[in-house]
Amino acid sequence: MLRRHSFAARDLRHRLSSKKRGRGKIINIVSVGGHVGTPNYAAYGASKAGMLQLTRALGVEWIRHNINVNAVSPGVTLTPRIERETKEHPEFFKPYFERIPARRAAAPEDIANAVSFLASSDADHVVGQVIIVDGGVLALHPGYVWPEQ
């Protein structure tokens, strides 16, 4: 899968740089699964970690062609599928949702806002970076236990 992304990205750079349009923005949507190890998800995590590195490498390589490459790394996002699964299997999701410092899963708009920022001129000097949109999960010490509320 990563190989496919790499070839597609190379083709896209040639197309963007040959158009002489001035600037380009590539925003990869990755996953927090690329930042941490998760049992039984080795292939998924490895592919997402590869996309994170591809974002960094292409970011520093392609900025010379006026193409910004960055990524957004969402945590659990309340898409229709996740909403349905949380209703069907609340016991599976409950422990994860309780660990989110923001006390809620991301809304699709949270992810869209990060993408909008990276696509804007406000992010013209942001190169090869990843914005993690997970409500603070990866920032929280893994051993921290929330006090009873």
C-alpha cells in the first residue's frame, strides 16, 4: 500500500510542478495508529507510520517545487460507522472514550478544520508536519488514571 502511495505521490509532483501554477498543497490523512503500537494491528500501524515518514520526506523534498506536504492524524472520529459501532458494542469503546482528555471523540468537522488550516495560506511555511487531532490522547501519559469524577 505504501508503495502505491509513493508512486502516486511522485506522479502527482510531476503533474503539479509541470503546471507552473505557483503552489500546491498535499494533505495526507493518516491515523494515530501510525504513532503507537497496537496489538493485532501491526500491518495497519506500519502502513500509517510509513505514510507519516513519507509526509516528512516529501515535505522537505517538494517544498523546493512550492508544494507543501503535510498530514492530519485523526483519533477516533464519530463517523456514521463509528456511531453505529459504539451503539452496538459500547463495552468495546467505553474504556477508550474515557481516556480522551477532551472527553469526546472527534467530530468530522474537527478533522476538516485541521485540513482547512493546512490548505490555507496561513500554513505556507508548515512543511512535512503532522497535526494530531485526537482530543489529547497521545499527549496523555499512558500510565495516568483519571480521578473519579
